[in-house]
Amino acid sequence: MWDSETESLGGREYGNGAHVSAKHGVKTDGFEQRGQSWYVATDVPSDFLVQISEFNFHLHKYPLISRCGRLSRIIYETHEGDLNKINLDDLPGGPESFELAAKFCYGIAVDLTAANISGLRCAAEYLEMTEDLEEGNLIFKTEAFLSYVVLSSWRDSIIVLKSCEKLSPWAENLQIVRRCSESIAWKACVNPKGIRWNYTGRPSKVSSPSWNDLKDSSPSRAIQVPPDWWFEDVSILRIDHFVRVITAIKVKGMRFELIGASIMQYASKWIPGLIKDGGGEAMLDDLSNGNISRESNGSSSGSGSGSWKGGLHLIVAGKEEPEAIKAKDQRMIIESLISIIPPQKDSVSCSFLLRLLRMANKLKVAPALVTELEKRVGMQFEQATLSDLLIPSYSKSDTTYDVDLVQRLLEHFLVQEQTECVSSPSRSYMEKNMFEESQRGGASSAKMRVARLVDSYLTEIARDRNLSLTKFHVLAEALPESARTCDDGLYRAIDSYLKAHPALSEHERKRLCRVMDCQKLSIDACMHAAQNERLPLRVVVQVLFSEQVKISNAIANNTLKDNTAVESQFQPMVSTRKTLLEGTPQSFQEGWSSAKKDINTLKFELETVKSKYVELQNDMETLQRQFDKIVAKPKQHSSSAWTSGWKKLSRLAKMNNMDSHDDGSDQPVAEQTRKTPRRWRNSIS
């Protein structure tokens, strides 16, 4: 895309190449390669050796120093006399870029392409090939090619930015990365209706569009371009360059849904563990409404080289496959992606966020970024699925799944719901009421979906024998009571936990069942609970009683409705009961009599259940008293003979005191009469 129709796989020629006049004094027909050494095809013997890595270049001093300020300075300022050898291992672009620069110094035409321009530009800067040495030097020519050719082409901008990965920090300092990123961002945000398009990956007979083309004069020939056409091309970039492009696209006002979809595309390509069962395309079906291209953008060959099918990968195919990415690199990719996800809700799917969270916990991503990702999941927690919530525990926890993580996600969801309710914008009275009603309706529906999801999650993790009762209880009670209109899912989870933990005590089973409201169970759940031997007896009785109450209430409501309807219909017409019965059809009277019989039968059954309940309570109290007696008897037998002896002595002493009291009933009066004067004297003295 965005390329001129004269492009080829090898790149574009810049006129007739970067050609210079032969004022170097050495006539040559070109360079010859012999193994890992390069020689100039000339009769003049070489007097200067340049070593770069394992390659040797046998050259001449004068052509080099006439155009390379760095080499000129090194040769003339050396203290070793006549220097005839130099090592340039730190030259950006390596031996390939130096070969082109050396050819330029010898006046050999050099073809500038998108594949070699970035390395050659950095090498020219390294060698100081400026205009001070000669007009039209290599820095000027490469800079002109970048500005006027590369940046006007979508494909060339992608290729140059990809080639800058091995040129740090030179490419950054020379603003090549910034300029290519902004060029890509501008072209990605432009309205595709303004250009004549031919989608990439087509046969070679279909030419690529020209960036400078105007609107197609024949609208019937226009091809509909999906809004995600740029995803695949951008996804081949290294993560730091991808972040630069996405940041520039954000600044230019791209829709956040498309930005989020491009991030998901990139993650599915560079994080293999993010997609299960090789289902990269299955996940990408959820990215946007349109189909996302699985082919690379590019142009067809104008020189018979074939079509550009996945073309960017043909030129910049990395030696490292995504599957071979190390854990450290994956951690850096995840941290970078978390930092550029748009803040708007639904910019990416909840399923993608949860899978990203799973990988973040596995790879030990920075805690601050993990917390931020958890908050993002909480914003759209109602969209999650059970399979995405079953995140293994990568910490030292004994449980199979990370229950604490789901608990935190649920807390973030509740905080977000509360925040949305509180921070409603100021409106008029009517609009505010309508807004609050819609907010309550949306929040309640979201909470109901989350409640069903949590109940399914509890049912799944209840089979884990290492799951503590406290964790189960806290997660089950995290949602408010209004979130669950039916507790069948919660009952299934409780039953699964009781089945997996048969050693629970009676108190623990009662505590577990308290999270369930028996009045919210369906008829099927009540029938199952009535026959469930794992439930405490008290819970079974509550289930039966609540079911009877619901049946009686339903019958009473129906009866009241029928009576109200009949009275409202016939009361203006009849005034006495006799005329009412006469005006009532016979079939209605028969149905009413049968309904009354059913009501009486149900009342009798309800009274029977109540009496049985009272009998069970009496039996339980009797058993409790018998149990208390049995427990108290061993305590009586365990008392020692010494204690019993003291008890006997105390009883005898009490009896003697009583006898003495009876025999000397007059003695206390005499004593009082004698002692009274003495107390008086003592008080006087």
C-alpha cells in the first residue's frame, strides 16, 4: 500500500543511484569479493586495510579520506607514522553498509533502497561524510532519499523502521525512528476513501496504490478497504517501535477500538502462550466487526519478481521466530502493551485482558502494572467467561487456581460499579431520574451476570480439596444479596464443596450453608436439597418450610387476584350473594369449589408439616437433655471420697446447729440482756 507502481522487492532506485564523479584518482570497475575479503578491481595496489568483524576491505587511502572526515582525521592524526590498517567494528550497519559507503567513495553508483537506507545513513554519519568535504556527500544524498522517497511510502516506512532495530542508538539520534513512526501514524489515520486502493496480498497483475494518486475517477472500481488494514504491517515491528507508532496514532485521534484491536493483534503474534490451541484467528474474530487481514501489506513487483504476498516478511523476516522469544522479552512486551492500552472501557476484550493477566502473573510482571491490569479487568468483569477466570496459581498457594486474584477482580468490579453510580453527571430533574434508572438497570444486570459467573467459578474450584472454607465463604458473600435472584448456582457450588470435603464438622457445614437463601431456590433445587444427606438437618427443614410458604403465598395471591377480578366485574351489576351466584356460570362455580378443596388440602399439609416440625424440635430438646445427663454423670462419679466425707461432715454440722438452736431458744435473750450494759459502757468510755 501507499507505494508507487515502479517499486520492486529489491527497493526503489534513486534516479540512477547515488552516483558521484570520478575525481578520486583511482579508476575501477567495481569491487570483487574473495571469501570474506573485498578487493577493488583496479591496477593500483591497495594501501589501506579496513577490518569490520570478520570481513577485510583492501582499499586506497585517498578516495576514503576525500569523503570520510573520520578516516581522514584518524589517518593524519595518528602517532604511528604511516597507518595502513584500521578496525571499525563499531560502525553502524556493519560490513554491508560500509561496502556501499566505500563504493560511493570510489564513484561507483549505489542503489538506495528502503532495505539499506537506514544503515547507510547511520554509517555516513559515523564516517562524517559531510558537505564540508565535498558537495553532495553521502549524508546529503541519504537524507534526501529518506525525506522525499521513504517517508512518502507506507511500505518503505515500515521497512526502514524495522531495519532500525539493529541501529540503536544511531537511528534514534538521527530521528529516523521518530520520522518513520509519525509517517506510519499519519497514513494509518488518513481516510482511505481519499486514495485509490488495491488491497495487499493480491496477484502480481494487481498493482499497489500510489500515495500521490487522487480519488479514482471510476467509483465502480473502488475497493472497500477495512479499517484494520494496517494491523498486520505494524505487528512486525519490535515492541519499542510499535509503542512509538501506537502513541503517535493516539495523538492523531484514531478510534480507541481500532487501537485496542491492533494491540490484541500484536500480542497474539508475539506472545505465543496468549492464544490457546493455536487459536490466533479464533481470538481475533472478537477484535472488530470487520475481518482482520492475515496477509502483509506490500506492492507487486514491477520487474517480474512476483507478487508481494506477505511481502514485508520476505524482506524483514526476522531470524528469531515468535515461538523462540525468551521469557524476559515476553515480560517486556507485556509490560509495554499494558502501558499503551487505551483507558476507555471496551477498547479491548475482557477475555484478552484476563489472558494477558495470566501471562503477567506467570512471567512476574511489575506489581504496579499487574494492579493496573486487574483494575482494567474489573471495569468489564461482566464480560468474562469461566474458562478465562480459571487462572492457575503461580505463587506458593496450595490451591490449584488463584482464588485471591478473582477476589480482587470482584472487588475492583464492585468499586467501579459504585463509582459509576456516584459520579453521574449533572442533568435536569427528569433526565437525571431517567439516567439513574438506566444506570441502576445496567448495574443490576451486570451484577447478575457477575453473580452467575462467580457461582460457576465457585462450583469449579469447590472440587479442590485444598480450598479453605474461609476463602469459599468470602468469595460467595462478596456480592450483595440483590445480585442473585436465584441461588441454584450457589447451591450447586455448596453441594460440590460438601462432596469434596466430607470431613467438615456440623458447625462448618451450617456456616457454609448460611451464604445460601433457601427462599431463592427453584423447585428442582428444593427437591434435590430435601433428599441431600450432606446438608444439615436444619437447612433441609428450612428448604421444606420455605417451599411450603412460597406455594401458600402463590395460591393466596392467585385467590386474591381472582376475587378482585370477580368483584370488580360483577359488583356494579349485582347486589346480593344470591344474585351473584345466579349470575356466575356453572363451570366457574365448579372450578371455584375445586380450587377451595385444593386450598384446604394444602393448608392441612402445611399444618401437618408445622406439627412435625414442632415434634422434631421437642425430640431434639429431649435428646439434648438426655445428652446433658449422660455428660454430667461421669463428673459425679469422679468426685473423691475425701470430698464426699467433707460433704457428710458439713451436713452433720448443719443438723447440730439446728438442734442447738431449738434447745436454747431463750439463751440469746438472756445473753442480750447481759451484754447490753457492757456495750453501753464501752460506748460511753
